[in-house]
Amino acid sequence: MDTNGGTAVLEARPTTGPVTRRGPRSTPPRRLWSTGAVLALLALLFGVLTVTQVVQSADAASSVVNHSQPLSDDAAQIFHSLADADTTAATGFLQAGNETPAVQKQYNDDIRTASTLLAQAASSTSDSDPGQRQIQQLNAQLPVYTGLVEDARSNDRQGLPLGGAYLRFASSQLQDTMLVEAQALYAAETARLHQDYSDAQALPWAAVGLGLVTLVALVWAQVRLFRQTNRVFNVGLVLATAATAVALVWLVTAQSLAGSDLRASDSRGAAPLQVLNEARIKALQCRGAENLNLVARGSTDAYETAWTKDSAQLAGKDGFLAQATAMTGADPAAQQPIRAAAADFATWQQRHDKAKTANDDGDYTTAVDATIGTADTTSAAFDSLDRSLNSAIGKERANFRALAASGRGDTALLAEGAGVLAVLAAAGALLGINRRAAEYR
């Protein structure tokens, strides 16, 4: 206190504790603008992540429909065509130099089909594709096989016994090399189909999680504003919350429906189709073994052993026909041709046993007639079985296409819609926060 003047002056004294100073950055408007920026950024990131994951899922679904499933099916058809060509060549040989035009046409059609499908597969796959090596190998091996068959036919027409040896060697090359490559190609394309299915069915958890975080942040911002301003609604934040909620619900619902339809297209289409393709292939292997056993004229029991093994895999208790029946239990229309195929095989088995007995007894003429003759033959039973399997395959292929197309359509416009809603949410957040910040001016 100053005692010389008449006025008392209080001296400033330092405070005993730290002083917290609020700079320009920590003013209420700036805090609100920061909150708005964070909310807008979250909304935009949610939109970007949603669009990215939806596009990835849609691409995988499109690959299932347009690429991996057709390639898997084509690989099965390549195997079928090669196996059928081998079987048909043996049938022509059994006709002892009098190969019918129908058998010649069937063989040529099989070779042409295999060549065409291999060319298509080569053009539809890249060098890094796991099936590319098998495609190249098969393209190189096919003319070698056809050349051996032609040598067998030429010798047979001249009545030379060397023809049978050529045909058995050609069949051995096809069975032990080409069909192994074809099976590997089928396995590679089927594995890619399963991977595409997995990618297409997966729920985009990252986008869903970020959407929930964004929604919680928007609700928190509104609650905080209500406590500070005592105003119930903020139009901009309400718009942002609604847009985010709609995008999130749309995302979860559409992806769930798409996943459900794609799973159905697998369980009620692609999976039974694969089993039926395996059954058709196995039936051809049975037929080939049956014919080649007669071509061998008792020189080996390898073909009858192959028949026993392959027929068990086709029509045994846990065979492909039993698996297909179990997989289509909820679809009577799909089961009908499969049950017909099982009945056809039972007839085939009876006729095969009759032909085998004749062959074992040395009655080769009767055995051949029971196999490729004109009435009640194993050939007729096989043809009926193949038609039944082909009908069942057609039904499953149609089921797959319908359900897979539905699954792909479930997410139509989702990416575009989510992007628009994310922009609306970001704009709403900025608008709502800025209006509150403006009240401080």
C-alpha cells in the first residue's frame, strides 16, 4: 500500500498455482469445428470403405457367375469329352473293322469338343492361373493321342493284331496322363470357384464396424450439443445420423441376402453339379474299362478291376449317385433324373455281369454282342444312364444360374447408394456443427 498518496494501490501478487490459458484454438467455435471435421471424415471413410468392400464382393460374385463356375464346368466337360473319346474309340475297335458312322461321328465330336473347350480355357485364363499348365499340357498331348488312335484303326482295318496294342497304349496314355491333367485342371478351377464363393459371401465387417463407430460418434455429438445448448434437435446431425443408419442397414441387409442366395446357389446348384459331373465321368471310366477289357481278350484283369473300383465310386453306398441324391433331397424335380440314373446303373450292372460271364467262359462273340449289340446291351444301359445324368446336370446348372444371378442382384446400386449417403452424412455433420458454431459470433 502506498502511504504517500491519498489513494491506496494494491500491488499485483503472483498466484500460487499454474494458470490455464485458453488460446484461440480452444475456443468453443473451434472445438465445434474440429468435432464437425472428425464426424465428416468418419462418414466419408465409412463411405469409401463400404464402396471398396461392396465392389470387391460384387466382383467376386460376378466371377462366380461369369468366370470360375463356367471354367470349372468346362474343365469337367473337357474330362468328359476325353474319356468319352477313349470309350468310343474302344467301341469302334470292337466293331472289328466295321466301325459305324455314328461311332466315328461321336469320336470326332468328342475330340472337337475337347479342343474347343481347351482353346476357350486358354483364352479365359492368364499365365498366372493355376490351371494354365494343365491346359498347355493337354493341348500338346491331344494330337499325340489322336495319332495313336488312328494307328490302331489303320492296323485294325488291315486285320493286324497290332491294332489292339496301339489302342491299349493310346488309352493308357489318356488314362494315366491326359485324364490326370484334366482332373488337376478341374480341381484347380473348382478351388478358385470356392475361393470366389468365399469372397462373395463374406460380410464386410470392416465397413460395418466403421459404420457403427460413425453412428455412435454422431449420437454422442448430438447428446453433447443438447447438454450444452439445451436444444433437442440439430437438423444437420439428424440428417447425417439418418444417412449413416440407412447406409449401414442397407449394407448389412443386402450383403446378408446376397450371401444367402450365393450359399443357396452353391448348395442347390454348384455343389450338386460338381458331384453329378464326377458321376458322369466315373460312368465313362466304367464304360471304358468294360470295352477295353474285351479289347484285351483276357490278357489282363486290370480293366475288370478298374470297373469294380469305378462302379463302386459311382453307385456304391457312398458313391456319387448317393451323394447327389442326398444333396437334392429338398428338390423332388432334381431328384427324379438322379433316381433314374441309379435305376439305369442297376440295369447296366446286370448286363455287365452277363457279358463278363460269357467272356470268362471264352464266348467272346456273345460277350461283345451283350456289350455293343443291338438289344439289351450294356451300351444301351450306359446311354440311358448318361442321358439321365445329363438331365440332372441341366437342372442343377439352371438352379445355379438363377440363384447366383439373384445373389449378384441383391447388391445392385449398393456401392453407389452408400457413396451418396456417406457424402450426405458428411455434409449434414458439417452443416449442423457450423450452425451451432455460428451462434458464438
